[in-house]
Amino acid sequence: MLIAIVVGIGVVLTHQSMPSIQKFGLSFWRTEIWDPVAGEFGALPFIWGTLYSSVLALLIATPIALGIAVFISELCPAALRQPLVFVTELLAAIPSIVYGLWGIFVLVPAVRSLETSLPDNVRKLPLFSGPPLGLGMLSAALILAIMVIPFISSISREVLKSVPPAQREGAYALGATRFEAIRAALFYARTGIIGAVMLGFGRALGETMAVTMVIGNNPKISASLFAPQYTMAAVVANEFAEAADDLYLSALVEIGLVLFIITLIINSLSRLLIWSMARTEAIVAEPVEAEATV
Amino acid sequence: MITPTGRRKLISSLFVAFCAGAVLLALIPLALVLFFVISQGIRSLNLAFFTHMPTPVGESGGGMANAIVGTLMLSGLAGAMAIPIGIVSGIYMSEYAGTRFAALVRFAADTLNGVPSIVIGLFAYVVAVLPFKQFSALAGGFALGIMMIPIIARTTEELLLLVPGTMREGALALGATRARAVFSVVLPAALPGIVTGVVLALARIAGETAPLIFTAFNNRFFSTSLREPISSLTVQVYTYATGPYEDWHRQAWAGALVLVSIVLICSLLARLATRRLERMHARG
């Protein structure tokens, strides 16, 4: 059943996007003019916006999430551990529409005043060009970062937990400081941590509501953090219910299909990394049992 | 001059400080979100919110009675679809753990869990809206149900694996068939945990918006028909939040407060329940 659903999603979406695939072919993904009224569909701005916002979000989220994971699993007193785990999980449980609402009325005005307060010579840089709307890439990346932090930190925590204590004890025995011992543990766990970050990336790529509400929804490619842009998930959410003609619908479904395939690949890869980490772990820790299960 | 050892110690302390700082940094948005949702929401939340219908544009007051009923119905539909399928898949994965096919099912569940909700919405649109040429509550429930299946399947699997093997072996030794052992011994032992998992899954999908926008759509009127478009709290909050009216924004905050309360209460209950379970297992 589960397998049928996953395969079904792929088949159904491919079928539905055939008109657009046949009409535009690869140029769909290479052109940047999105004008449904004129029947011109180029999806490049959405790819750009999706990748830009997700990468930016990860740049913000990864150090913080790793810090949290290390703090909870290695540093904090045992009494604090459970409450902290609960609180970070709460961050993941808040519905994305609530983040979006908060984004519109609290974060965006805050970002706007930050943008207007920048000195003029900084504003001339391409990274900060454009009118200070508040709605735009920076707000989207910030809200995405908040939303993926709990995912990355909870998986990194699990991965760190699977590092054998002997690793750390060995480091301490050699006279390592706390940082050096943890660095050794992090290095040992690197595959799993990369997997955790990639899983966060997959989440960020597909996040819809919160991003739609704060990114400004403008299909223009821009390097500026302040410019309103658009993502793949957001364009589907915004325009699908209004898409009148079949070609328009099928173009939007094709965007969804590609989003599906990208997240599928990223998720599989990250699971593979986390699994391979867990497997070598089992062999190192319990060679006899590992052999028995094979 | 700082000695090399001093420098190493300094770096180490800085690192510890950074990690603690990261925790605080992550708590700030959580605190801010909760603060605004509660303070803004309480001001607009009143009895009318639960009992009245949305008013026409320009008139103040009114509530989201239809959306609340809609969310309940959609979650119920999703549960009716996902709970049986999810639990059966979970049983399969734990019973046949280690087989290639079970690994494939687990992989499919994890994959489905990672599929963006908007893509699930597209899928439900093509399967359940397009053929009937109408948005419907049924299509919305279908979309949410698909999102729910992998969560329930994985929870069931994990909890079944926690049941001590001796219990199953005891049942088998008494001559029970495999099915009998699973359904009368192993499953009941894991049931409280599974119920907790189902409640959490329901709370999570009640907060979903993206799969509903073009399946259940929205409905300004009160409706309990499965074949009609139906309103939901999340879509209503979305509509109100992106609308231009002050009064709508007020209502959106109230809706958000209700959503967050649902999630908070469910997570707290689930946490208490798991704790009790753990204690029971420790004693047993």
C-alpha cells in the first residue's frame, strides 16, 4: 500500500504534466519568463528561489542546530535534557501556517526596519539592493531556518548518541579539552550529520505555507536578499486553484513533479548516509550480533 | 601572552558558550511565536469565534464555526483512512523485520514522510478532484490521510518492536498461531503507545494547510457534506492572514491560537502518556 502510494504519486503527476513536458521540453527549466496570460511558462525563477532560500536557511540553521545537538547530548545537566528535547520538538510541532502568520505580522516588519536602517553604502551592494519591503528572500530564509532547526538537531542528537563513549573517553585520556573531545565525536559522526543536514534541506525545499506568506511571490531572479522572489512550492500553492487552462495546470503539476523527484533523491541519500552510519556503528560495537543478523 | 594550553582551554570554553547560545537562540523564536499567538489570539478569541459563522466582508464580528467543524471532519476522514492502513503496515514491518520487502515498505514510509505536503495536495487533486470536477471534503480528507499513513506506520512499528520478545514467544508456546499472537498479545501490549502516536499524528495533520488549498478548498458556508468543498481552520487562517482587512487579521490570530492550543495539548498529553508507559515498562 505504502509502496503503491509512492509509485502512484510519481506516475499520476508525470501523466498529468505530459502536456507541458511535451510542449516545452527542457526549455521549461531554462527560461525565466512566467506569464500565464500569454501562455509562456519558464520555471527557472522558481528553481532559483527554492534553492537560494533553502541554502540560505541551512547556512543559518546548521551551526545553531549542531550547537543545540551538542549541548543537549554532551554538555547539559541530565535534569535539563528532557525539557530541552521537548521544547525543541515543540518548535517542529507548530503548524507552518502559524509560522506564516507570525512571519507576516511580526518578522516581516522587523526585517523591513532592519533593511531601512542599513547605511546607504551597504545598500548599494547587489546583495542588499532593491526597495526595503521586508517581504522577500531574507524573511523566507529566516523563517525556514527556524523551521528546519529542530529536524537537524534531533537527528544529529541521535547520531551523536550512537558515537561509542570510548571515542570521547579516549580523547579525554589523551588530555583533550572538552571542545577537542567533542570535535572528535563530531568527526566520527560526520556521515550521519551530513545526512541530518540533507534531511533538513529536503524539508526546506518543500516547505510551502510559511514561505509563500513571506517571500513576496515575484518570479524574478535576483541575488538580493531583500528582493521578493518565488519558490516552486509557493507558486503551486498560490496559482493552482486559479489556473484556468490545461496547459497552465499541467505546467504547475510539472513543477510539483520535479519538487517530488528532488526531495525523493535528497531524502533517499540522507537516509542512506544515516543508515550507513548506524550500520558501521553496530559492527564496531557488537561484531558478533551484527554477524548473526547478516 | 597566552600559553598554548590556555588557548585551547579558551577555545573550549568559547565552544561551550556557543552551544549554550545556540539553544537560547532557538528558544527566542519559539518564545516570540507563542507570545504573539497567545497575546494577539486571546484578544480576539471569544465565544462567537466558536459558535458563529464568518460575516460578510466589512462587517465585524463573526467566527469560524464552519472551519472548526471542517477541520474536525477532515481529520476524522483522514484518520478513518490512515489508521487501519498505517497500523497494518506497521505490524507488517515489525513482524517481518529483516526481510527485504519490509525494508522496502519502511523505505517507502520514510520517503512518503519526506514528500512535501504541497505535492501530496497535487496528487490528491489529480486523483480525487479532477475526475469529479469538484473540490470536496473527501478529497481533503484523502490528502491528509496520505500524509498520516507513514507517521502511524512508523510509530506502530517502533512500539511493536519494543514489546518484549518473551511475550510473543509465550503466546506461540501456548499454541497460538502467529496472527493470534500478534493481535491478542503483542498489539494490546503496545496499544497505549499506538493510541498516543495516533493522537499526535491527528494533531499534526490538523495543522496542515498546503494539501487542502486545492482539495477541500474553502467554503464560506456551513457544510457537512462530503462532496462539497469544506472550510478548515488552517485554510481560513491563510485566507484571513493574506487578506487586507484588520478584522480578518484579528480572526486569523484567534484561529492560530486554537491551532497551537490543539498541538500543545496533544503533545503534552502524549508526553505524559509516554512517561507513564516508560515507568510501567520499567516496573514490569
